[in-house]
Amino acid sequence: MPQRSDPCRDVTPDFRAALAGGPVPGCVTASDPDEIARRFAVYRNNVAHSLREALARRFPAVRRLVGTEFFAAMAAEFIAAHPPRTPVLQDWGDAFATFLDGFPPVATLPYLGDVARIEWARGRAYHAADATALPTDRLTDAEPLRLHPSLRLVPLSHPAVAIWRANQPGRDGKPRAIGPQIALIWRRPDFDVSVEAISPADASLVHALMAGRPLAVAGLLTDPVPMLTLLLRDGLICEHENSPER
């Protein structure tokens, strides 16, 4: 005896396709069948609007640089090419910077992808795990240090830190730097996320510490005092996860 087909079996791919403009999945029903397509179109538009707004909140400086209307149109292209893979929207948007690098309509703004990299890293820093700051009297230069999970190094091909900063609320949009920059991004104890351009030497120091090299070794790359002062000031040198409580 043939089995009856289940119209809702493995509906996820069809549902994703429908949100992208494909036919309405067979398991979508309504009391009036003639209303199915119209009602799903309303839902599709609401989803698209919500995703555009989520992207704009994640990349506000990018939106300011291109304008609200252009950003909405560009976001629609990105959503079609890179829809969310999970229901957790904070995990969506990692491909936006690379998308901008290859998006022909913004070819005259080659720094736009780097600005997006800063904004993506800021979001990840904000949502990073908590960690307990290491008391300064237990700081050692002979063993690897654990840096805060929010800390990020972002190498950039353009003066994107200056561009990002110039496009914050209340700023004039005019950057005051030239050439490539390296962004250091971290979450402060008050949950404000800081972005600073640092020198290649300081970036090498931070990278070495992140890689597990002790301060005695990493400190040979440059004068460690300025960067160490910043790391200690904002509690970015942390207890190791398996450290016993004291």
C-alpha cells in the first residue's frame, strides 16, 4: 500500500527558498486557500525588513557611509546571498565585510569592507565570554598570560579605524589618518567596546601574548609598558580558566 506523502516533511529548504522569492511551501495553510500566497508575501516582507534592520544595527557606520536607502538595497542583496544559518542573529553577518569587498556598486569605497570588519569585531567583543581579571600582584613574565576573550586584533588595509571613528554619532565624517591601520578591539569593564589603532610593534606584542608566549619573550618585540598598562587598566589579563579560587 503506497504511503501518503507528508507535505511538511523536510520543509526547511523549501521554506528558505520561499523567503527568497520561491513558491510557497506546501505545508503553509490558511482557512481560505486563496489567501495563502498573499499572507506569505506579508510574512516574507516582514522577515526581509527585520533582517535589513538587524544588519543596519550591526553595521551603523557602514550605513552612514553609503546612506540609508542605498544600505537597504545593498542589505537585500546580501540577505539573498547570505541568509542567516541559525536563529541566533548575533552570529549572522560574518560574511558582510567580504561581500562588500566584492560588491561592484561600492567599488569606489574600497575601505567599506574594513569598516565592516571593525563593526563585526565590536559585536563579537561585546558578546564575548566574561573572565576574571588577574590581580596585578600575580602577574608574571615567565608564564603564558590569558588575555580577555573579548580582545581582538583586526589588520586593515585602509585607515578604517579613523574612518569608523569619524562616522560615529556627532562626528563630522572626516577621517584624520592615512594608510593601513591595525585595530585593537576589546570590551571594557563597563561593557563599552573600545576601538584603538595600534602600531605594528604593539600588534606583534599582543599577537605573541595571544599565541601563548610569556611576557618575557613577547616583550622583546617592543617596549611592553604602554600596552601592558592598557591591558591591566581594563582587566584584559585574566585568571586562567582552571585556576583555583583564592
